Amino acid sequence: MAHSTTQYKLDQKFEFTAGLKKTIFTVLGIGAVILIIGMIAAALGGHDHANGDEAGHAFHWYHRVFANLWINNVYFTGIAIIGVFFFAIQYAAQAGWSAGLIRIFLSFGYWLPFAAVLMIVTFFLFNHDLFHWTHSSLFDKGGAEYDKIIDGKGGYFYWPLENGSFPIFFIFRMVAFFAIWGFFFNKLRTLSYEEDIQGGTGYYYTLRKWSAIFLVFFAVSSSVSAWDWVLSIDTHWFSTMFGWYVFASWFVAGLAAFTLVTVFLKERGYLEMVNENHIHDLGKFVFAFSIFWTYIWFSQFLLIYYANIPEETFYFVERLQSDVYSPFVFVNLVLNFFLPFLVLMTRDAKRHAIFLKVVCSLIILGHWFDFFLMVQPGTLGQNGGFGLIEFGMLLVFGSAVAFVVLSNLSKRNLIAKNHPLLEESYHHHI
């Protein structure tokens, strides 16, 4: 006799308990204390000295705080927009297996408004400390600090204004990306919740259409935002693969986060219709895209190593030959490739919560280190590193994102109960 989804409680809501909120705020508080201790220790023990960048600006302990703000802003913005991206993929691909999980993916998009404010404010307050190209002296053709290469790229930041004035083109892109991502998130979210009330297949086809439009925009904006927010930190350097590289890192981190939330809910008795086959599929995504990220990492490295062109190689030389950063290059590869590859290789490992919880938690940390390696050497030179400031701020951001995602997840049905492919999701077997 065929089973049906009707036997399940499709109106089930996640209860965001006081105990869970207390745990998240405790972690946030611990993170804040560690961050403050780190800042005090850096202020008392740090000596101001030149940080080795072209302009020779003095390094102060608070530059490390600014750099960490930027790392976490970019990283968690990526995880948030990947939630919307993965939701849209399910509709554009007419995927049935994930019909019971799509609300989890979508819930990460609720971080986007916070991300937008943090990102824009951080840039306006600390742009001179984060981005070398924001110094107007680099564009003064008669000045001692004139930089021909950066001046040649100036139009990308300052157009239509004069190079070295106000980076209106850069800021326009940042505001536009967040505004349009927010528009698509709200559109998809509204349609998905409306489908719960009205039913029928009309909403499904409308969601497919809007998802397809969003994916086209995301393809362009994810790459351009990677160039703007990360690649431009190392203004002299360039990589034709960088947009793909940042997307791959965001995507694996996002998949790991979705898997953790799914396992977390499943262990608490929610998502009855989600079975080990769905969990296996999430594990396969994490496994496969960890390999994809490694492929992009190695391709970018090999092309630059093989060509051995000085303006390209310095990016890797700065990281691999540094006492500060070289250990983290290997930490990055171990956490983001060797660990998921070896642990999740078997079928059983992708179905067991304990393996997935350990691997996905370490992947989220690992890809944070990936962004740490992309941002810190270009902003702090050899004055960076991983210490109390880094660890504390990661805990603060991570717990804040967890609170926003879970609190919004608790406000609506966990399952899109009128999704036309829900029955297919229930019968999903691999």
C-alpha cells in the first residue's frame, strides 16, 4: 500500500526554545569576551610598526579588528546568499528530492539585511585600512606614491568621477548587489509562504520563473562581488578564476551549514519526512563540492606556478613563504579537502549524523580560514595571524547568524506543505 505525505504533520513549526536561545547568546557572549580580551592584549602588547604595504602606513592593533570585520562580513554574506541560490536551484532544476528541505535553505537569506548594513558601514568607516587603492596619493601622477598599475584600474572603482576621489562606482555596485539580492530573496520568500496558504501549482511555476531570473543575476553578481570585496585588496594581482574560487568556497560553507541545521532539526524530532536518503544527498553535495573547491584552488595555483609571471606569483609567495600564513595554507587544504574527502568517501558516512556534524563544523571553520588567507595578507601584511581577536569575532558572527536563521525558521512552517513535488520527496530513495 502506497504511503502518502498526508500522514505527516505538514504544519509543524520549529520551536525556538528559551534554552536554545540562551545557548546561542552564551556563545555570543563568550565570543565577545574573547574578542575584548584579544583587543586589550593587542593594545597593551602591540608595537606600532610599518606593515609592509606599498604606502608604508603604520600598523596599529585595531587594523586587525577591521580586517576581521571584513573577513566575517564577506564570509557570512556569502553563506546567506548561497541559501537563496540553493533554494532557487531547486526550482530551476525542478528538483523533487529537496521539497521538504527548501525552507532551511531559504532561512539563511534572512541574514542579508544585517550583512548589507555591516558591509556598507565597515567600508565607509575603514576603507583606507582595508583597501590600498582607496589612497588618493596613488593616483597623483606627479607624486612620490604614484602607482601606474592601480591608476590604470582606477576607473573600475571611481568611474565616472576622477581616479582617487570618491569610489562611487564601487559603492554603487555594493549597494545594488545587496538591494537586488534582497529583492529576489523577498520575492521568493513571499511566493513560497503564499503557496502554503493558497495551494495549487501556479506558485510553483512562478517560483521557477523568478528563480531562473535570479540565477542569471547571481552568476554575474557573485563574481563581481568577489572581485570587489576580496580580489581588489591585492590590487596589483589578478586571477581569471577568482570569481569561481570565492563562489566555490561560499558554496561548500553554505552546504555544510544547511546540512548541520537539517541534522540538528532531525535530531529534535522535526522533519519527519526527511529520511537518511535526503541526508545522504546533502552529504554528497558537501563531498562533491569540496572536491570542486579543491579543483579550482589547484587550477588557480598551478596556472600561476607554471607561468611563473612575477605579477601573479607574489600572491602565493606572500602566503607560502610567510611564517604567519604558511601554516594556514596547509590547514586550509586539510580542513577543506583531505578531511571531507577521506571521511565522506563511503556511503555510510554520508548517512550518519555524527560524521556529518563533525565534518560540516570543520568545513565551516576551514572555509573561514580560506577567507582569512584571502584578506589578511593584503590588509595586514605580516602583522596578521590567528588569535583571540579572530576566534572571538568568528564566535560573535557565527552565533548572530545562527540566531537570525533559527528565529526566522521558527516563524513559519518548516515544510512547504503545498509544494507539488512533496510526494516525490517523501518517496526519495537512493
